[in-house]
Amino acid sequence: MKMNICLSLICVLLLTGCTTMDAVTGRQTRNFYSLQQDVELGSQVYSETVAEMKKRGVSINADAVRTAQLKEMVRRISAVSNLPDLPYEVTLIQTNIVNAMAAPGGKIMVYEGLWNPKDGLVKDDDELAAVLAHEIAHVNCRHSTEAMTKALPVNLAALGVTLFTKDTKNENLGQLVSAGVLIVNNGIVMTRYSRMDEAEADTIGLMYMAKAGYDPRAALRIWERSAQHHAGSDPASSIFSTHPADAVRLQNLRTQLPAALTAYDTSPYRRAL
Ligand SMILES: [Zn+2]
């Protein structure tokens, strides 16, 4: 009986609570989480990732000059994004993993294998901006919590059963929601983005970087190079594993390049040159 109440509440919640306007497209989308929850989840994922890295002997790179450079790039790109007021943060992590990732809400991690003066995959600021803009686009499109929303009915239903068998006294809506957060800790937030999400982040990111005054032609270079890098590396440590750079993707970027170049030419940063 209790479980039925539980599941009914979940259904009501899912039917009523998750239609929201997508800041990027202006369309209604299903997202069970509020923007504030994106921020909270992101902070949680970030601190857990850093703690996990520390456990494995990996630390944050505290180089003041490089950190300041990263911060400035994220500031420029996020300022022209659809959600400029999120508490964006960027951290450089000292490991040779060739990747970057963004947690929901704007916490971005760049790994040194992607960006270091000696042998990082990116060769200049524009290429680094392409990766950062792509990540900031994922944040603006709220791809993580949208994917979690899609996975929620199944997971919460399973969770309802768990709570019911564990403790019949205390289950309530608040617990279910926080239990949803616990599921996040078990990895759902790290769900790989769908191809559609990747394509959207490419399109939106290309415009963000161009508006922020970074040359959008660099996006083609870096995604092409990441594909080549993937060919000769451990897929688990490759940017390719989370950002597949196939022919279709490069073709899409080529198609969108003229519009991005126009935005680049008229960027306030370009006019200031
Ligand atoms: Zn991506």
C-alpha cells in the first residue's frame, strides 16, 4: 500500500513537475530538475570528482597564470551564452587524461592532457575555446539533467521498492527527491550524452565561441585532431570516448561555419582589435 502511494506521488511529480522552457531553444522540454538543482548537483559532482582524483594522487593545478587564463576564457564564453548568470567555475586538473567535462550548472574541469604547453591536444587559445564552448553549451542545454529526467521513472520506481523494504515509516516526497540525488552519485549524472546532445552542443558551442571572439575554424581542427588522437590511444583516457568526432559531426560543423564566421567578425572582441 505504502509503495503504491509512493509510486503515485512519483507519477504526479513526473507528469506535472518537469516541463520547463529550454533557455537555448525557447522550446518546452522535460526536465525534472530546477536550474538551481543543476547548480547543486554540479557542485556535488565536482567536489566528489576532485576528492576521487586526490585519492588517486591527482591534484588541481594551481598555476596562477594558466588558471587565470582559463577563467578569463570561460568568463568570455559564458557571458555570451544563454545562461550567463550561472556560477561558472573552471579547474585545471593535473593528469594526462585528454579531456574536459562540465557538470550541470557550470562547473568545468579541464585535464592537462588536453591543455598543457608541452604536449596537450589543443594547440592554441581558439582550439581550447572550442572545447570550453562545447562544454558550456552542454551546461546551457542542461543535457545532464534532461538525460537524468528520461531515466528517472525507471530509477525512482526501483528506488520506491528499495525504500519500502528498507524503512516503511519515513518515505516521503522529500526523501524520494534526495534519493534521486543519491542515484546521481552512483553515476547517472555521468551518463554519456546522446548523439543528438553532442550535435546540439557542437552547434551552440560554435556560435558561443565565435560571439566571444574566438575563431570558430578552430573547432574543426580540434575535433578532427581528437579523432586522430583516438586512433592511437587508450579510448578510456581519450576525449573521443565522451565526444565522438565522426565524419557527420565534422560535416555539420562545416555547414554551420559560415554563420559562425559572421558572428566572429562582428564580435565586440574583434571590433576592439
Ligand atoms: Zn560533448
